[in-house]
Amino acid sequence: MGSFGGAALFLRAAAFAGALYAAQFCMAAQVYLWRQSYDEKTLSALKAAEENFEAVNFLLAKISFGKNKTPRLEFLPINPEYLKGLKIEKIACVRIEGLAGSEKDYEAAASAVARLAGECAIRALRGIGVSEIQIDFDCPESKLASYALWLEKIRAALPEGMRLSITAVPSQMDAKGFEKAIAQCCCFTLQIHNLAQFGSGYKIFDFDSSLAAARRADRFGKAFMVALPTYSHFVKFGEGGEAAKVFSENFSACGEEQGCGEIKKISADFFEVARLASEIKKAGLKNFRGEIFFRLPCGLEISNWSIETLLSVAKAEELKGSLAVSIEKFEGGLCEVFVENTGNVDICAPLEIECALGDFRYCEGLNGFVLARKTPRGFILENRRALDFRLPPNQKIKAAWVKK
């Protein structure tokens, strides 16, 4: 999942029947919280999760390797009291940073990695009451057999009854050692999202290849979930059209150091994500257990969907973007123009709205809107702030004030 792991939540849904995995636990959707600290926005998001989902998977710790290839453990500044109080299932994620080494190096590190993962599991069980540890590790395909040894030892180090799961990417499924790795786990999460070039442009995910990957994952006879993206990347392109630099959570729109005007926002389209989720369900995959949405929105992040949009997609609602324009008139010919998102998904720039006010003397746009042109009925306001403008469902903002 990149450099930091996160929290996962599961949408309330009917239990799946039949498989051993389903007998152990049944969850229809998961969403990662990609944050390293718990501020008020994080706690508010977790509260919304408690009201709508069945479990939360939070990032507990990171394991990384120094120059001597010895693993070291770092616990993240979570809020254990808050997590423990949630009336939903708790699952802990341990992110492992890559080990640059040979198979012998991997094998030599196995016992130490397992000991640290076991330490994480014991702390999470005693302090928060978790039921599962998930290992998030971007293991090189050539090292999957050695990774299987790690997982075997990690599983042995877990408290009795605690489940072990891992994340995986499509390319790993064709590599030697993958089946041995997932054999150590109750399930795996297939990550189909990654900024890459598809055809003539860049995407965060590709519909056709993602659906094909889900079908391939089913052949292993192991319970799996599919990770679906909700986020955006901000990409600075080189002269040859290649992605030269990528900004994500820490992006500040139009920051001088980032070359405003050279940045393009590449987003996970919620209509396409919803279509993919629907098609995967229709595919009749025997081992598919649900979607994993990456990631849980915390406040008004410009690099993520709103929580309202996430829930609309997760609940398989009919998605509708709808914008209403209203005008308030005051004495002296002063008017204020408002726009409201009356749909159930985010409205993003670029966009245009028409204001039927007739003739006017002066117009000043607000919140990213500017006067574009006059029309026989009034005028057009446009918003071209594609990097950072987003209007979530049920929100209303002032777009302009006008002097008649």
C-alpha cells in the first residue's frame, strides 16, 4: 500500500455463506485509513465508520530495515482508547518496508520479523482487542518463496485464534512462491490500484485489467478481497510526457515549489469504480469476499473522495451528480449566487454554471468561480480549479456576488 499502511472498515452487509473463511468472519467491504496520527478529523471519520461499517483495520506499526539489514519496529501514534471503545471489530495492519537483499538475507531476517510482528499482535490484542493482523508488504516477485517463510513464522508467533492476512498485487499472482505465501493466511487483499500508463495516458486503475486480475485471483481457491481506489494523485509531467514527480496526501495546491500549472490531477473516477465493483460481483467468483476501498476520507482532503461519495459507492447506490444554482437578492441591487450539490457524489472542477439575472453592472466570483461570459439570460460562471475544487454532496457555497 505504499510507504504507510492504514485503517480498514467493513460495510454492514449480509454474511457470505459456504466457505471456511465465511464461517470465520464475513465482511463485504474494507477501507484503508491512510494517516499516521489521530486528529479530530480522523476520530470523526472513525465515528462515521462505526455507524456504517462492521470492522476497522488500523495501521498499528511499521517494520523497516537499516543498513545492516536488521529489522526495527516503530509503533505509530494511534489512539488505542478510542479504538478499543468502537463497537465494531478491530483489525491491525503492520506495514513492512522493503528489504534490499538476497534470498539468504530474507531467510536470515525471518525469525526477527516474526518476533516483531508477534509483538505487534500481542499489544493489539491486549490493548485494543483485535482479531486479525494484516501484513502489508510490497514483496518482490523473486522473493515470494522467502516471504512465505516469513509468513509461516509470523503465523506461529500470533496469539492463539488470531487471523493472518496479507496484501498482494496482480503481478505477484503469476510468480513462483505466491501460492505458498497465501497458504499461510486466511485471505489476501488484491490491490488493483497503482498510478501507471495505460494506452496514451496515466490512470490510477484500469477497468479491464482490474476485472481480469480479480478473475485470476479466484483461481487459487483462497478467500480474497479487491482493493478499489478512492484517491487522487497530483502528477508533474516531464518534457516527454512521462510522470516526473508524484504528489499525493501532502500536496498543497499551487505551491510554488511544485510548479503550479505543470501539475495534473489524476483521480479514481467513482463511476468507474462503482462499475468495476458491480462487474466483479456479477462475475460469480467463488472466493471473492468483497471490496476494499482505499482510503477512508478524513475531512475535506483534496486528494480523496468525500465520505458521502464513498458511502454512496460502497452501498451500490445509483450515482448522480447534480448541481443547483440559487440567487438571493438584497436592497440596492446586490445579489449573491449560491451553488449546492444535490446529488450523492462529489462535484469537481472544471465546471460552468449559468445565472439568469439579466443585465448587471459588476460581478465578482468567489471560491474559485470567475465570470466567464455574458449570455442573453445573464452570465456564465466557471471554475477551472481542477487541482483542489470539490463540492461534496449536500453542501452549499457562495459562488459570486453581483451588482445589478
